[in-house]
Amino acid sequence: VAQFRQAVHGEALELAGAGRHDDALARLDRQRGARPWLDTATWEREVRTAKAAHLVAHQHAEQGEALFLTLREEAPDDATICRAMLAAFAGRDDAPPSLVGAAMVLARQGSGPLAPDVQQVLTGALGRDGPFGESNENLRDLLLARDPGITATVLPWLDGDDYTRRFNAFAVLEKAGALGDGDRLRFHLVTLLSYSSSYTVTGEAATWLETESAKPGWAERKRAARLPAITGARCLHSGNELADRAVALLAGPFGDESAVAALAWCADPDQDLRWNGYRILAAGHRLERLDVPAFHAATLTSFDPLFATPAFLAAVTFCSAQRGTPGAPAARQALAAGAQHISKEIDLYEKSEARFMKQRAAGCREQLVRVTAAQAELGR
């Protein structure tokens, strides 16, 4: 019986080696049908695994991957299948994400340092797959357990631009106890500045910075953190509560670091950003750096007249306050230019027959009334 089994197995392997995988499977099926006592399941899986690898190697990667996945569904923890799958796609540009599951099986089953191909697949997944969720947490835990060099690998990611890499690196280093205070501070500041106010992580970064900046020794901690130059802040391209918190942080705890950028933002065409730049300078008592009359004059000729924005209202208030001062003539000019800007918008809306455009014209007139009232006050 042993010799017969060996012969059947050898014949199947010979056919598979010649690329005749279907013939090998058919031969095994006939042998099993003729001899019910003959268990060929292991050999069939072996031939099908070879077929999957053959498909990948001969420009049928999708079919090969599909067969590998079917085999893995049948035997999820079969290390032979997992190793064959990694070997089949090694060095290929079209290596599929499904390799991660196979690599994780091999990583869980082994001990000591990871095999290079397993390490490459898992580290690649860490740099590619989103940082949140149980599966990504499991991946990080596995790398921490099996890859002694993972903290050194991900440390440079912490200061990079890639969202996924940054947050996966932070999670790995935090769990490994390899994050210094400066790393944390720098990470949260960059997070606050890099993402819009709709990101949950932006709010979380603001909370951390608010809490930590209130503690003693803040100035020393900032110096030790090697903070990057502040040049942009995506969360300031809005006028919501989180933008308010960012303004407070950049005006106070990071006032020195943000002053140059805030001044530049005051000239930005984005209305929210320029207003938030102004607010940072004002809250930080640094308005002497800015040509305030020119800023308000620019607001009056660039804001959207549909809305009584905070920047517009501040400009009108500023101009009104110039009555009886040397700044009154310039304020009158600014208001006149603002009235002209609003009137042009009203004319554009009035030319349309659409009802909603007429409503927009009416909305703009509300701002024109405010400007006209300020002009009248200055004229008295």
C-alpha cells in the first residue's frame, strides 16, 4: 500500500511539474474513485498550490491569486500554502494586498526574527493600510513581537508627510515605549497643522496641545522638541470651533513660532485663512507687524457679500472707528471701494431671472446697508 501511495503521489507531482496540473488532479480523482480508502486530499492541495504558483508565473496573476485564496479558505493556517503564495509574488509590482494575510499566518506560527519576505510584506502593509481598526492593531502587535527592528524602521515615518505611515509609526512607537516627549509634541503639532478641521485626529491633537501647554516647563519642552517651521495650517481654512481652538494655540503656546506664518496668511486669497491669520496676530498682541488699515480695506473688496463674515464686520467696525482720526480719509476710500464691490455683485445677481439669484441680491444688500451706514457715520 505504501508503495502504491508513493507511486500515485509521484505521478501527480510529475504531471504538475510538467505544467499539467489539471491532468494531475484528474488522475488523483480517478484513483480516489477506484479506491475509496485512498486519501488524496493532501496531494490535491499540493497540486493546486503548484497550479496557483504556475498561473502567477505565467501572466495569470489574478487567477493565481484567486486559487491561492480558495486554498487559504479551505486551510487558513496552512503554512505551506502561505509560503508558496509569498514566493509566487516575490519581487512583483502586482503583488496583491491579500499577501498580508498569508504573511501574518507565517508570522504567528514562527518564532524569532521574521523571514525577509514576511517582514517585507508586513512592513509594506504597515506603511500602506490605514492606522485604525483591530486588524491594523493586530498587525502592529505582530511586528512588535517578531521584528526587533520595527521601531527603527518606523521612526523616520513620524516626521514624514504620509498620513498612514505617521499614525502607524506613532502607534508602534507608543506601544513600544519608544516615544520621547519631543516626539509627541512635534507629532501633535504637525497633526494640528497638516489636516483639515473635519479630521478627528486634528481635534485630538488640539486637545493634547491645550492640555500639555498649560503645564510648567512648556518653553523648554518646545525647544527640546525640534519643532518644524510653521508655514501652513489646513485647519485654519475654515471658520468653525476647531479653527478657533487652533487660533488660540497658535496665538498663545505657539505664538513665537507662528508669527511669521500668520502675517503671511493675512495676505492669502482664502478668506478664512487670512482672517484666522489676523486673529492670531491680534490675540498674540502682534498686530504692529501688520498694516491693519490695508488689511481691512482688502477685506472690503474681496469678501463674499452674501455673508456678513466676521472679517467683513470687523472691517466695517474698524473704518467706523476712524471718525475724527487721521485714518478717516483712508477709511472712507475703503468703504467706498467696498460699496462698489458689493454693488457689482448685486448687479450680477439682478441680471438673472432666477428667483434664488434675486434672493442672493437681497442678501448682498444687507451688507451694502452696513457699509452705507458706516460711510454716513464717517461723514458726520
